[in-house]
Amino acid sequence: MIITGLIVGLALGFVLQRGRFCVTGAFRDLTLTGNTRWFSALILLIAVHSIGLFLLNGLGVITLEASPFPWLASIIGGLIFGFAMVLAGGCATGTYYRAGEGLVGSWFALIFYALTSAVMKNGPLTSVTEGLRSITIESGTLQESTGLSPWVFVAIISAVAIAVTVHHNKKTATPVATLPPLKKGLAHILTEKRWNPFVTAVVIGIIATIAWPLSAATGRNSGLGITTPSANLTTFLGTGDASLVDWGVMLVIGILIGSFIAAKASGEFRIRVPDQATVVKSIFGGVGMGVGAAIAGGCTVGNAMVSTAQFEYQGWVATFFMIVGAGVAAKFTIKSGARTGAAQPAESRSV
């Protein structure tokens, strides 16, 4: 049954690559330009996911389990992860799909993200992670602490999502010059046509919902996740412990393969070799993402897409501090680089 993780990962990797859906850009834009388009798409994704999760939970298909709120870890981990993902040039999913496109800088970021998360979750620094995450507040969700039905919060987030989606899609988009299409029909839509961020968000929200019962059927009561599966995959490669290869591990393998398929099909795959400065930034970014995600209990998927959809304080607090961390990183790297003329392209040379 864990093969369904690979299938979901293939679909998710394809959609992420074609939709260019990376939460780093959404958070960075809030600080650099004040543009809320991609952040609004994230809100829509959370709303779609929350509707699906609480429907499945209400029908008894899955069981959503509440856990205490690790407030200190959410703050510290969120800040570290948010800062690091700007250095890496992408969040966890963004790094995976860009690695599948052939961006060598993302290969470095991904390798060090997976290695560091393994050290923090399964290795010598496990006690540090567990120690920080043991500092908790008992009530871990909005519905638990308020006594209200989760559907109250589903209604609120859905109303906000509808409002921001309508707002952004009412705006007249600036025409983008494109080449004449070479394909027709579904092939054109899937591999050539520019995807709308809000359509992409809905599709990812649906995939995230489907992931829960498929994962639960294998004994893993969770949905999409990147950090723990990446750590488990790395630990498996180092130890040979096959028990670590679960639905989540198959998911991240699928994301990498799916993004590669999408990039090849759309003609966007190309090996791009970065300069030395970008390699260093990517490595430091990957290390920081591994540390931050392990402490925070998830990356921009586990926290900003999954935990938020369950209205867990961890997800919302970690996401807020990821935004803060990304803003600080953007201010001290991107803006300062622009002022001094030290532009740093993501990938400087193709081979």
C-alpha cells in the first residue's frame, strides 16, 4: 500500500513544478513588494484542505488527533526555517521541485536539508529537538481551547479564501509575452500553459486531502509531510533500516520524480550550475531548513499547509515566524545585494 505514497508524490511534484508553487516566494513577496497574490493562494489551499480534512474526520475515514502546542519550538524553529529557506532559494517543496528541474544549487540545499533533519530527528541532536518540543501548552488547537466546532473556523478561513481569490482574480493581469503553442488540448494545458496560482492551490489542497486516507491505510495517521520522510530516507540510506521506508518516504521520492517529469515534458529541465557564492548559500540554507523544520515540527508543508488546516496553534505560530524569518533574510540578503549591486543569480551557468 505504500506505493500510493509514490503515486501521490508523482502528482504533487508535477503540480508543484508546473504551478511554480513555492511558499518562499509568497512569504518573501510580503516583505519585499507587499504583493499578497501567492500568500492568498496559500490561504485558499489551507481552506480547501481544511474542508476535506474535517469532512473525512466527520465521516470516520480518518482520525485527527490533537496534541499539545510546543510554543517555544514553533517560534524558534519557524524563525530559523524562514530565514534559511530564503538562503536556500526555496522552501522544502520548492527545493524538491527545483532539484527535479536540474538546479544544482537546489541539489545542495536538498541534500543538506535531508542530512540535517536526520541529525535533528534521528541522530545525535535528537535530544535537543525533543527538549525544545517538550515545552508545551496543553490546548493545541483553536477548537480545543475555545470549545467551538472546527466548522466555525473552516467557515472563517473559507470566507477569507473566497474574498482574497475574488479580489486577485478581478485585477487585470499584465499580458505576458508567450510563444505560439506547440501542443493542443490537455497536453497544452499540462505542459505549456501558464498555471493560475489559485487553481494550483485548489489542486494541491485536493491532493493533500486525498493523501490522508491513503497514508492512514498504511498505519501512518498523517497526510503530506516532507521533513520527517526526508530524515527517514537519509537515515535508511545510512543504516539500511528498511522499517523507515514508509508512505512518507515514497511521497518525497515521488515529488522529486514527478517534478522531473513535469520539467522534461514542459522543456524546462536543464542542468544549471551555480556560482560558488550560491552554492555556499544553498548549503547554509539547507542546513538551516533541516534544523528549523525539525524543531518546529514541520516545514511549510507540515506546518503552513497541514497543521494550519487542522487549526493547530503550532501551524499558525510556526508559519507566522517563518514569515518573519523570511522577511529578515530578504532584508539582509536580497535588498542589501540590490543596493550594492551584488546581484546573486540562483543558477548562473547551464550545461
